Amino acid sequence: FPKDAQVDTFEVDREGNAAYVRLWKDGQVVFTIMRMRNSDAWAKLLDPEAFKAFIAEVENVNAEDVHVEAGHESTFSNHSYPSMAAMYASGENEDARQNLDAYFLTDEWVYRVGASVSADALFNDEISGDDVERWFKGLEFIEQ
């Protein structure tokens, strides 16, 4: 992530689930990394239509407006873990944002890596979709 991104949230619960959020450019860009305990329920999300419905429900957006990529087709194909990626718009007017979320499923954990960019930052050319894609392609996924 950019070096000048500020830590907003870092939480870990008793089960080991974690959330880490960084803000950049006064919140114009929000980076999120989450770790959730894996269970059989997550496996169904490897189906693109089920994943699309899941994102639509969790993010309160229209499923028809969610673009989904399976791991072997996605920006995140540089790893061996099953994954899904979703691109979608959220919010309205001054709260409008473009979002990119990737979910990686390991034996023990499900990881969510997300970026959310304000429409204003995109419109004013402060950030581009290429910037976000470049950051994601640069991620190195290491499970210890």
C-alpha cells in the first residue's frame, strides 16, 4: 500500500478473525484486509453466481452490477489458492465509490483484500483503476 496511507482500524477477536483498514488521500481510497475462519459455507462462494449474490447482499448492491472473476481469470491469479474477485459500485452522489474485493480461501482461513476509491478521486484523475489493479497485482500472498 502507499507509504503515506494511515491506519484506521486494526482488530483481532478471540477466534483469530482480523480486520485491518488503511485510509489514503483523506479517505478517498480505503484499503481493507480481513481474515475470517474458514468453514464449509465459504466453499459455495467459488461458484461465480453464488459469489455475486453474496457480494450483492453483503455490500447492499444490485447483483447485476457486480462483475465477478474466478481465480484463474482474475487479477489475482499469481497464487495457488482458490479465489474470487468482485468489482462493483456502491453509494450515491458524493458517497459513490468503485470497489474491488478479492477473497482467497485457504484450508484454515478466508482472506478478503479490498480497495474502495471515491468516485470524486476517479473523476478528478487523482487515482485510476490501473493504480488499484497495479497495487493488487503487486500483492504477495504468504500464509505462515
